[in-house]
Amino acid sequence: MKKLLSLALAAVMLLALLTACGGGNNGPANSGEPNTNTDQTEFNIISGISALSGGYDDNPVLNAMMENAGIKINWETMSDSLGEQVNIRLTGGELPDAVQAVGWSNYDLGRYGRGGTFIDLTPYVTDASIMPNLSAILEKYPQIKAAITQDDGKIYGLPAAEMMGTGATGAADDYSIHSIQQFSMINKAWLDDLGLAVPETVEELRTALQAFKDNDMAHKMYGADAGSTIPMSFGFDQWCWGQNIFYAPFGLTNWSDVCADLRLTKDKEVVFDCVSDGYREAITYYHDWYADGLIDIEVFSQDDKQYLAKCAQGYVGVATWWEINELMADHAADYVYLPPLKGPDGTCTVTIKSAGSAVNSGMLSITKACESPANLLKFYDQWYTGENVMQLQYGPIGVYFHEEKDAQGMYVSITDEEAREKFGKSAGELKAASEVQGPKLILSEYYTNVFHMEERALQRLDDLQNFWFKYVDDFTFYPVDCVFTQSELDDLDLYRPDFENHVKEQEALWFRDGGPSDAEWEAYKQDLIDTYGMNQILEVYKNAYDRYAAAE
């Protein structure tokens, strides 16, 4: 709380200073005055969407809110390559009225905001006639406003957070449900049939994967086509279904919530894992698995829909996802969590990521193409009530939640058994099909006065606390809400995109083709310094963290 109050005071003072000096204006779009035009009532919005969702056009919650606001939204949704596609559109000048659920970082928001592509939302979010729900929240929780305010005193995106943590299970320390984003899992029924135990080391896992392949377990156990068994699958460098948890045996789990491969060590040193010896060792080690057919050949190309389909059909022995039931569908009972494994030298390092309950403003931004921002923001203000955000996060009342409240006046979610009986889906699948991605601010108080936390969320929090956290010996993480100066943003804008792309491409190349040799490794590290600005990037993140830490 001390940090939150300090950040709030710092942001308020900075905003007052910039307002008094008249600095930071970017023309009419970011002049500090609200746009009073109310002619536009039809808007084009690009949004992220769940891979299991059928789209937003027929969503009853969204449609009711549009009717209340007197507007119409034309949705353009995508679940794959959203950030890349939106960046192409924005830099090419093909601007929608708003972009939703991209998950912009403070770096991205500052870049597009100062450049005039995103408008300053400050005069709207603080106006009770336009956004009464949100303005009341920001007044009650000044730390939320501080967290979404850039260092130029402007707000380029609406606040979003899911304040769901392990404290809900009675734990003394409250860590976000997103702290470890990938849960690895293995088909124990296959292991039992082969007389194998759940692996504890990478070598034991390799033995199991080879046995899965040699015995064609999907064919043997589930009657799948001969040769259809995929011992292990994931999506290369993807969020909850990536390979990062399998790097733990080599000293790292390189989550990418702030900047790809960036990590804050226990000694508060900002480092890049992509130049560590453990990173090189992991890539070299797993290449052999890929070459031997133990890892899905499509890990570099498949999208989440293809991945979900493979797992639901029982083809995959080892995978990563948010939870078992949602991924493995009818075969879920055959799977158990595969713990982080020990490496060849006994290493097992699991770190936690910072995203989750931290407040961010990267889920909804309005572009300068929007002629009537106030009309659109009256629609989004409805997202900031407990009952509405509950339905946007999980599903409508009457679908995901029972229509009748309990004795405490709280909504109760559907059980997994009820979901399968009524809709032919697990509760997780039903949520994924119903959820609307975007600026959802789920306050912790909603779990005590609006709706009960879903059973599967409570289970995941319990799994984090009592299973996954056993493998975490350092809970340090780089904070997602650090802010950057204009000069720092310029440096990140110059170096970071090419740096991240080069690292990702090189990682995939080595993972697929093998390597690197000693000479290649040294040349790669030097090239990151000389050509891709690694030292400049590290300096920016170090300085931003130092300012953040000074507010404690």
C-alpha cells in the first residue's frame, strides 16, 4: 500500500505540473480537452478474442450495453497474431476507432500516445457525465489512476486488472492467479500402461516421450489413427501454451510480460535470459528431442485452435495450458500436472511473472480516427460495474451464472458438471466461448459483494499455492507498471522491436536446426550489443525500475 500511495501522489503531482506548464500537447487529439462531437454512433473496433469464441456480434451483454449507449460497433476480431496485425494497421495509417484486448505495454501506449495515434483519455475518464462508473472507481482508488497515467501526465488506455490472488485461498501472501502462466501436464494413463512413473527429471521425461512415440499411445489407448501420437506439443513462445516452463531445468523460465526474456534477479539486477548459458543449453538440449520426433513438428506454425483440437482428440502426451480440463476435454481425467523438472545438473528454477493483478491500461485505446470518443466511452463505462464485468469475464447470467442469487445476494457460477449437462462443454470451455476480452477491471471486492469466485479459479489458486510455488525459490519480478520518459521511449522504439524479433527468430532457428556452436554463440551475443542495442535497452529498464523502487 505504501508503494501504491507513493505512486498515486507522484502521478498526481506530475499531472498537475504538466497541466500548469501546458506541456506535452499533441494537437487536438491530445489537447487536454474532451471532444464534444457526438455525431458518430457507429464505430469500428479491432479486438482480441478467445480461440473458442464464436464472435462478439451476437453477445447479449455487449448488445445490451450498445443499446443503452445508443451506438453500434462493427467488431473485427482475431485470436492469433493480434498485436502484430494491429501494429501493421496502425503504422500503415489504417486506423479503426479503437483497439481492444491487444495488451499494450506502457512502452507501446507511450509510443502511440505521444505520436498522436491514441488520444488522451484523461478528460473523459474523470468526467462523471461521460464515465460515472469509472470516475467513481478512480476517485475511490487513486492508485489505479496512478498506475495508468504515463509520465507525460496523460492516460492512453482504460484500466484493466483481475484482482484475483492466492489470498482468496487463505494464504498469507497474495500472488496473482497469473503468477505462473503455463501449467504443464502429462497423460498418466499412458504412463501407467507403460509402467512408468510421473517424470521428475528431463531425462525421465525424454524416456516417457520416447515410449509414447514407440508404442503409438494415442492409437493404442484412444483408437486414434495409427501414427497419430504426438509425444509433446506446445506453441513456440506463446503465452499459456508455450515452452518456457520446460526451460526451468536449465535455470530460467523466461516469461515475456514486460520485455521478452527480461528478468529482475533476486539481487535487483536487470538481465536478459537470452544471453545466459542456461538458455543456450536448453535450446541445444531440446533440439535433439525435436529432431527425434518427440516434439510436435508444428510447434512453430500451429495456432491455438489447431493446438486445442489436437489435445482434445487425445493425440498429445505432454502439453501446456491454463488448466487440464479446458485443454484435454473428454480425456482430462487421464492427465496430471507435470511438475517443473530437474535438469542434468539438478537445476530447477521457476520464476513468477508480474502481469495479472497489477493494473494496466493496455486493453482499450481510442485512436485519432474516432470522431465522437464520448459516445464510445459511455459504452465502455458500463464495463465498470461488478455485474457487467462479471458477465464479460465469464459469461451471461443464465448461461455461466445462475439467475437466482444465493442467500448472501451473490451470483453463483455454473459447475463443471452442470455445464457439461446443459451445454455439452466443461465450465472452462463455456467461459472461453462466452468471455469478452478487453478493459475489465475486476476489483477484489466483487468477490465478496457481487459474485463468488468460480470453483476452477479457486482450484488454480490452490494449485499455485500448494503445488507450483513449491518450485519457486525467488518471488522477485520486474513490475509491469513501470513508466518511461520520452527519451527512454525513443530508445525502446529504436531498439526493442528488432532486438526481440532477432532473439525470437534465432531461438526458433537453433531449436529447430541445432546449435549454436561456440563461435555462433559469441557472435550472437556481440551482435545483440553492437547491432540490436541490448545494453541501451537494459539501461532503460534499469532506470525505470530504480525510479519505481524509489517510490516504495
